Amino acid sequence: MAKKLTAAFLCAAVVISVFSGCSLPKENTSSKASDPNDWPATVNGVTVSGEPAGVAVVSPNLADVVLSLGYDLQLKGKSKDCTQDSLSTLADVTLDNAQQIKKQGATVVLTDQKPTETQQDSLSKAGVQAVVIPPAASRAQLESLYTAVGSVMKGKVTGTQRGKKAAQSAVMTIDSVTRLIPKKKTVTTGVYLYDTTGGAATGDTMAGSLLPAAGITNVAQDSKGGKMDVAALKRANPQLIFCPTGMKAQLAKAEDYKDLQAVKDGKIYEMNPIFMRTQGEGMISAVTYMAGTAYPELLKTSPAASASGSSGATIPNSTIPANTTLKRDDQNDNVKALQNRLKELGYLFVNATGLYGDGTEQSVKDFQLYNNLDTTGVADPKTLTKIFSKDAVKRPADADNG
């Protein structure tokens, strides 16, 4: 059975429960007054005169930042490689088709690649402004990245303030994981390989800094430009290798890699490729997954709290009314009760918010998978009854290695 356990790429609840995560709540744009000094806002040489009627994003990294800022309600289109689940309903657009961007209601497009002259001319004629915002090369540049995106979306005061808060939250989240790494006398070494031709998360990149944040000495720390010499990799002989989904079998067979200790020991771990290429929720997922892999003791979950008795027409052992169905975008105390129970069972890895978002949906799918239920991601009465039952199957400690 094919398994896509996105939530299994996160560390266990015992780690994540200590912080709130890097995403900010979605902002109610209809009720929040903007600062009178917000506009015009100039970002990287482009001046936006007022709040965009809509924004398109053609960069997975910038899409991730928009999601972390909670500004995704302004998005009207995205490129195909923006594979975040919460953006799946948006129309696909490209810089080559300015009219399609305009048709979706976007007046600004966010990109990390400078448009060609032809693309720029077409965008200008369509009345669409292209704002180029490159990815952060280090933790120190995260705030600039977030405030740039925030300024375009919500202005140079409101957006900048939110950007600073989101960037600080992201860094705090990573640091919270780092602080919980067990102190050991021995060093755990590892590397993230993008391909079988030397592509690696090197020390001069933001991705390269994520391994040390997870308590892993990055053997590509001294390499640069996203490339590591194969001979140097062999000398370093890392204990752990992380790679994009689908790359494990290729690495195991490649002549240059087959003699590495991590390959011989079967310690190659695949990750959703977007995790190491994005600097919002993606990088948080990367750090927590790598930390949980390197330090399995972090995967232990606390015993489920004793279920309290209930009376009336409710799901047994809960306060949720019987025949309740909870699904994506629901927001209430019943969702919060569900999230808290999923955390107890080791399926949810962020604090309960009461909003049934992507993470909750995936956690429900994972629970359904391990409890022999249809993996719909919808918490119907049958699923809720099983979740709150005393014989609910907890998330296996070795789920990350499956």
C-alpha cells in the first residue's frame, strides 16, 4: 500500500508541544484596518501603490512564506511546483502567461527569478507587477525575506511588522527543537543530498544550516554552492543520509555512493523535496524530521491521558456530540479536543488551535491508516469514536523509517 505520511516527517509530540509553530493565524482582511503609512511600499526596486487586489506566486519558497504569514487568502494563482496542500485549489499560472495571471484577479506576482524581458513586457501590458524576492541564504536573512513578502502583501508597516513576527517565530521554533537534542559524547554526522551527482545542502546555504539545527554535524558544511565533492563525501563517510523522496534507491545503486557507511547500514531517509527548498513550514518540517530520525528517543510520546467518562449524546470518552463530523476549515472547540487527542496519540505535532487545517487533516489520515480506517482525512463519527477509544493505536515509534 502506498503511504504518504507527510505528518510522519515531523518530530514527535513530546518535542513539538513546547512551541507554537511558525505559521501565524490567517488575517481577516475585511475587518482589519491598515496603517495609513502602509502605502506605497517599495520592495527590491518595485513600488506597489496600494494593497494588491490579488497576488500570484510562482515560487514554492515564497508560497511557503506567504502561508507562514497567514496571507494565503490573498493568493489567486500559483505555479505548478507550489505543491503545498492548502494551495491545491488555486489555478496554475506562469510568468509566460500574463493574461492568465490577470484573469485570476492578481495584480502582483511574487517570484524568486527575474522575469525575462519578454515576460516583463507582457506583465506590464497586463497591468501585473512582478516583485523578485530571492530566498534567504542564512538565518540572518530570514527576517528580510519575510518582511519583503509581508510588505508586498500588506504594506510597509503592517506587512513588515507581521513579517518580523513570523520570522522570529520560525527561528524560535527551530531553536526549540535544537534545545531538546540529547547531549551525547559522540557526534552524529549526516548530509542532505539532492541528487546522485554531488548536489548537497552545503554550509553556505539556508538548507545546510538545518542539519546542525537538528543536532547533526553537516559533513557538507565546508562545501559551497550546493555541491560536495564525492571524494570529500567518502572521506567524511556520514552516518546518516537524507534525500528527496524517490532518491533512496538511486543512491543505494550509484557507484560513488554504494560504499558509504550510511548506505551499507540502510540509513538513507527520504523527505518531501519541498522541505529543504522552502523557508516557512517546509524548513520546520525538515528540522523536526531529521531530529526525530537522528534521535529516536524524541519520538516517544507521553501516555494518553485517562479518558474521562461522559454523559449524554457524545462520542464516548469525549465532549464531542455524537454524530459529529469534523473536516478541513472547521474551527471550534470540538476540533481543539480532536487535536489534543491526536497529540496524545502521537499523530499531531503542533499545538491545538481549534482550526482544522492541513496538519490536522494529515494527522487524521495517518491515524486512519494505522487504525484500519478509510484514509479520508475527515473525522467522521466512526473515526472520532476510534480516536477517543482506549484501544486506539498510537503512532508507531518507527513510522518515520517505514
